[in-house]
Amino acid sequence: LGLSFTSRFELTRNPVDADEAISAYNDAVQLTPEGHPNKPSYLSNLGSSLIRRFEHTGEPVDADEAISACNNAVELTPEGHPDKQSYLNNLGSSLMRRFEHRGDLIDINRAISAQNHAVCLTPEGDALKPLYLHNLGISYTSRFERTEEVVDIEKAISACKDAVRLTPDGHSDKPGRLLGLGTAFMDRFERTGQLADINEAISVNTIAERLIPEDHPDKRSYLNNLGISLRLRFQRTGDLVDIDNAISDHIDSVRLTPDGHAPKPGHLHNLGLSFLRRFERTGDIIDIDKAISAQHDAVQLTPMGHAKKPDRLNSLGISFMNRYKHTGELSDIDESISAYTDAVNLTQDSHAHMCGYQTNLGNSFTERFTHTGELVDIDKAISAHNDAVRLIPDGHAQKPGCLCNIGGSSLHRFKHTGDLVDIDYAISSYNDAVNLIPDDHTHKTSFLNNLGEALLSRSELTGSRVDVDMAISKFRLCAKSSAGIPSLRYRAATKWARLSLKDNSSTALDGYDTALALLPRVAWLGQTISDRHKQLLSIGGIGNEAAAAAIALGQQETAIEWLEQARSVVWGQLLNLRTPVDELRDADFELANELERVSKDLESAGNRNDSFIPSDKQLSMEQTARQHRKLATDWDMLIEKARSIPGFEDFLRPKKLEKLSRAARSGPVVVINVHEARCDALVVMADLDDVIHVPLDGFSYTKAEDLQRSLNKVLSTAGVHKRDARGPQMVSTKHDNLKFEEILSMLWTNVVQPVLAALAFSVVYFKVSIDPEPPRIWWCATGPLTFLPIHAAGLYNTRELGFKTSDFAVSSYTPTLTALLERPVPAQQQFQGLLAVIQPCTPGLSPLPNAEKELAQMEQLDSSLHIHSLSGELATVESVVNGMQERSWVHLACHAIQETSEPTQSAFSLQNGTLTLSKLISQPFPHADFAFLSACQTAKGDKKLSEEAVHLAAGMLAAGYRSVIATMWSIMDEDAPVVACEVYSHLVRDPQLSSTRAAHALHHAVKCLRDQLEESGKSSFTSWVPFIHVGM
């Protein structure tokens, strides 16, 4: 009866069956007299059932009783009895399970002794030999995890290999034997760091998991083991695919483990660890919150006295520490120290994990010291790290990390006390760590960066040039490493460049070149567009800094290329995804098709929004994010494959000046670099091989910031920063106009006039007729200058010609040179009509009474515009998008919103919601040509992302529109119809209806608006200056 219940329990894991089996075996033992030949068998079976229930419930008394029963079975069985080895095996297994729970080395030593005896008693060819070898291997593995004696893990692998070899394919125990071997390989990898071991572990664990049916109760254990091995390889190589797959396996493992089952805490612990490791790589706060949640549950479910309790406390401490680093919340570091302290107090010095717990405790004290400055914390940190180094054996894979940590704490104390002994110790420890860690290890870059920082700190005290040169060398090695976190490598590259620049060394340019090349890795395609923008916030104006350095060293061509590379990174990625692959298709048809497919999927993935996904959708959310990262990895691989084809070596690489100069085919493009070190204008012209350099000696970054603040103050006083400001409330005082004149005068004198003089521009007497056309000029500003009206610069205290930008040329703006390069023509070259979106009354916003007048005046123009209007309730998000997809031109007379906290959520306000920037750039507009954004602040942008051009006008360019009329700030409702009518009146004079004349049309329209305002006595800069043209 007991055997029957046991068999059913093996299939169902129903605890009732385990209870019934134990009850039956107990009765059998009690009813069997001493000396009866079956007594040992009944005792052994009772012990096996008790240990199975212990594995399920974790109840300590079951393990004690199991060992007692199995031990009695062994003692009652004479040597030479055919069942002796079976009873020894069961005793060993029971002792091993109790060791895993309590951690008493006596138990695991007794287990190995019994299991070795069982193996020795079992002849070759015996069907049970593989089982006994497997269990022996598991016990050696368990003892190794406690003591880290290398001989134990070697014996474990040998025994497990023999067990797998002797178990025929198709045998029901084959997966379990493979699982044991995989665990042994994982443990040896953690000790030695050899990639071959973890690769073998993953291979074995994958085979084992696939052999287990989906509905098998042990499926969760196999998924758990596979997840662990994938996480370990990720920690070694940094491959995001591994950690994504690990998390997926762990989520399944936790889901399949019922509450109350003994393995549940372990599976939660491993899930938390994987979320933690991915957070360390990606910085996604959702991951660290999930890690803490899972690990907290694991600790709470693990009883006091359990051998794994310290390990789970340690992991929880690590997660709190990581969240503290991300949020700065002191409560998290306090929680971290508490968890680590508990782990240390529950662990003996002889335990193999003690050095790791001490290391982490030391790190937490160091972090709290940086927050509070309390010397007692840094002293405790150094003490803990010294204990860790003392405890860890030479050759251990974690030794470099322990040395690096003690270096970090010593460096912190040096910065506080100035004691040279501390900095020398820090450098020595960092050096040892760097020398011990393999070159391809993902942590190598971190250790090199830390060593560079320590050398730099010592040089600041001693003035040693040798230390500076060595620091530069370490930063260079860190930046150039193929492994490691891209953001860390980027920071190292900038330090390499800046230190070299202090000596005017040309090697600084190599540093900046490396930093800029890493930007697409920092703001990786595997992230959402919103997350990429957040990553770029921490970078700031590296392109401006690099360009200023290049200009200082006489490399103007390099400066232009770098500015292009560093600006509008996200828009550039979007354009790359939309790059036609016709030429590549001729060279490799399948590659081009696959690249086209992945690009489309990747563009769609980049626009996803995880913010509002309900908690019950966690799994699908996780799968979506993982698929996004896989697409990005696939895209990178496809690009590299394309570049291996002769003639495609530069496929989608940053463009050189030779190609960029084509952007100036219709007129000069003036790129103005504004940086703290210097300000310069770099002019690109199509018919010149060289860049024209115009130093702006009278201008500075500080002046640009002052002008921006002054402009904001004027606009705020006039009420034009309000979101509903396309209305009648704006009032400009005489004082405002005078301040505006001052701003425009400063821009003229210090920026525009020197450029026009260098280009020998002449005053042009503009005519209404199409020919001859006045010249055009494009402005590509950087930094604070991005938000200033360069096109309106001039001296407005005189009516004499030759003192205003508009006296010389028609101005346009462009976020990058690439935006002006020839794009593929729309699917149908023929003009497809104009969509007019008119919103006089938008729910929740102030009315725009002149919007209808705007449409009426447009409809009175030439019928060749083929206007299709959507107004009021018809102007829904869906209908507007559909209309834009069918037509060449779009006119939007509505409210617009600039969302500075989430730039991609900037939007046009329509009848049933908002048409966001993220939605615009995710839609195909096959006929897109010209857009007139007759709304508020459609080209305002975000001052925190000044180099990214995150505004609606740039979004329209990214969506495929070649030419855009937009506004730098809110406009008067009554002014909009005047400008719109004049623009379209000018455009319809050309029978070809070319959007390339939009800039001229706007120039003419603004002049008309100014004339009207002057005639009515309402002349105001805030009325006409905001209208700008962007694009071709």
C-alpha cells in the first residue's frame, strides 16, 4: 500500500499521498518484529517517504525521522546483503537533504561516506549504479558549494558524467541525471570563471528541460536550473538575450510551484537575482522593484535556521543597494546593511559564501559613507573588505571583485582624510584586480575605470604626471574594450579625451571619437524611444564639447561630422530603420528582406509604452520587452553582415563631410556650435570641399543662456507660454518690445552678422514674383541657441537695409544636415491634395474662433490645393491619421502641447484625444511632403534635450514630411489666418505646388503680417517672430 501511494505521489505531488504512504510504512514497521528479514526494507522505504515529504514541506522533523529510519535499515543489514547499497544510498540522500536545510558539514560528510560505500558495493552493469553515482555527485556538489574545495567539484562532475553515460536515452531518470551534471558545471564555472563550463551547463540543462513533459511536476525545477545557468553566462558575457531567457524561465518556474512547497523560496530567490542582474545592465527601475519583491518573499518564506537563509538575505541586500544607487533613498541602504548584517551573523567564517557576504556588507557601508560622510561607516567597510580578501582563496573567480571593492573603500577614505597610505593601497588593490580578471570579462571595464580614477586622485595630491598618463591609459583601455556596460565605456572615453585635451594632445580626438561611437549603444535600439531620451539626458552636449576640441585643434571637418553624429541620435536611428535597401537587395536578396522586416518590427517596438500595463500582464510585458531587445540584437548582426559585403563597408555608418555637404545644394548650412570652451559657426557649402570656419569670439555659452532666460521672461510676461495660448490674451508692452530688440540685436551682432560677412552675403530687395529667387540659408543651432530666433536677428532701431537677417536671405532651420539630404520621393510624385484639420472648439481647451476663418480663406484660394477638411467632431485622431496617409500636405489649426517630462508625448489636441509625437513617427505617410503646424509651440523643444530636437516640427520631418512651417512659441489666434492665407497664396502661384517654396512663402507671409501689425499700431515681436520654417 505504501509503495502504491508513493508511486502516485511521484506523479501528482499531492501531499495527501505522501502522508498516506508514510502512514502505511509506519504501520508496516510497527507490525514487523525485530530480526525479521523485511524490517530493513520497510525502514528504508519509510525513510525515503519521509524525505520526500520533507522536500515538499521543509518540515525539519521529517528529515530527522527519515535519517533515523534509514540509519536503522543500514545497521540491521549485514555486509554482502544485496540491498545494503540501496539502504546506504537512501541514508546518504536523506543526510544530504538535511544538510541543504541546516548546513551542518557533519551531515554532508556522512552522506558522501554512505554514498561512496553504496557505489563501491554495486557491480558494473547493475541497473541502480547510475542512480547511486548521480546521488554521490549531487552530494559532492553540495559540499563544494559550502567549502569550495576544488577536489569536490571535480569528483562531482566525474560521478555525474558517469551517471549520465550509464543511463540509457529514453529512461525516465535521464533528465534528472543531466540536471545534476548541469548544476556541477555551473558550480565549477562560478569557482573558475571558465566559459566552457557555463556553456556546457546550459547545453546540458537545455537538453534536460526539453526531455521533461510540460505537465510534469518537476518541470519547475528544470526551468529554475536552466534560468540560473543563463543568468551566470550573462554575468560573464553581458549578452542580454541570456538574461531575458533566464527571467522567462524563472517566471515559469515560480508560476508552476504551488504556495507552501519547499522549493518556492528558492525559485523566487533566483527570479529576483535575474531581475537584479538585468537592472544592473539596463537601469530599468521596474526590474529592481520586481527583484526586491521576489527576494523579500523568498526571505520571508525561508525558515530561520535554514542553510539558504543567509544567501537569500544577501541577495535581498544587493537589490536594496542597487535601488539606493538609482534613487538615492537612504532607507534602501539601511535595509541593505540590515540584510547583509543578518547574513553575516548567521554564517560561520569557514563557509565558502562568507567572503561574499562580507564584501557586500563592506560595499553597503561604503555607500552609506558617501551619503552621510560618517567615518565610522568607511572604517567598517574597509574592515569587512579586508575580512573578505582574507577569506577568499587565490584563483577564485571572485577574488578580483573583492580586491576591487577594498580599493574603492580605501579611495573613499583617502578622499576624506588625504592619507597617502589609503590611496596607495587603493591603487595596489585595483591593479591586482585588473591583472587577475580575464580581458573578455564584462567587469574588466569597471576595474580599469576604477584604477584610472584612483591614479587621477593621487596625481591631484602629488602632481605626478606619470599617474595622469597611466590614468589616461586605463580610461582608454576601458573605453576600447568590447565587453562591459556601454555607459561606463562612454564615461571612460570622455575622461580620456578631457585629460588628453588639457595637454592639447591630438589623442583627445581619439577619445571623443570613441565616446561618440558609443552613443548608439548607450541609447540602444533595444530600448523604447522614451528610455533612449532618458539615457541621453545624462550625456548632455558631448557632441558640442567634442566639436569645440576638434575646432581648437584645427579639425573643422571632423567637428561637423561629430556634431552630426551626436545630434538627434534618436531621429537618426529612426531614419536608419527606414533606409531603403534596394541596392543591398541587389547584392543579397535575403539579407535585404530580413533587414527590412526587422527594421519595421523594431520601429514599432520602439514606440511601445510600458507605463500603464496592468500587473496581471507582467508576463506578456516581459515577453514584449525581451522580443524588443532580441530585434535590436538581430538588427546589429544584420548590419554587420551587410558591411561584410564588398561595396557596403560603410552601410549606415555615420556620414562623412563628402556626403553631408550635399545638404547644402540649395544654399549654405550654418552649424553653430555653442560650448563653454568656445563658440563657432561652421558653414557647409555644396561647391566647397572645406568647411568655412567663422569664430564667434563675441559670443559665449553664458551669453546664450542669458539670452534664453531673457527671452523666456519676455514671453512669460506676454503670456505666450500658456498651453492654450493660441488665443486673444497675449499683450506685449513697450518694455517687452525693447527687451526683444535687445535680444535680437545681440544675436545679430555676435552670431548672424559675422557669418553673413564671412559668406559675403549682399542685401536682397525681395519681390513678390517667383523669379529671381532670393538666396536661402539654413541654421543648425546647438545648446541654448537652439531656442533663440536666429532668423529674426537684427537691429530694429533702424529701417535701413542691411541690418537684419531677413535683408539678406530666406532663413530655414534644420535639426541636422542629414534631414536636408535628398530623400526617396513619395510613392506617387503627383500632388495628392491638402488635409486641413480645424479645431475651433476642443474639449477642455479654450476656443480658437479664428480657426474657421483660417479654413475659409484657404478654401477661397486656387482649387488646385484639393482641400479636404476635418473640423469639430470629425477631427478625431483616427480620421486625421488616415487623412494624412492619403494626402501630400497637412494643415493643423489646433492647440498643441509640449510635454517636457515625456517629450514623445508632445501632441496636437484633437476632438477625441491627442495625436502624439510617438504616434506620428510610428505611422507610414506615403505621400508626406509639406506640413503647416498652425498651432502653439510646435518647434519649442525641450531644453534638457536641446541636441535631440524633440518637438513636433522635427517629429513631422521624422514622419517623412520634407518641409514644415511651425512656431517657436504660442501664437495669436487672429494672426494665424493672415500667415496661412499668405503662405498658400504664394505657393499656388507655382503650378507645380512645390513644398520647396514654403520657406519663401513664409518669409513673404511674415512680412505681410508685420506690415499689418504696424499699420494697426500693434507691432509686436511676439506675434511674428515665432513663425519658422524647418526642413527643405
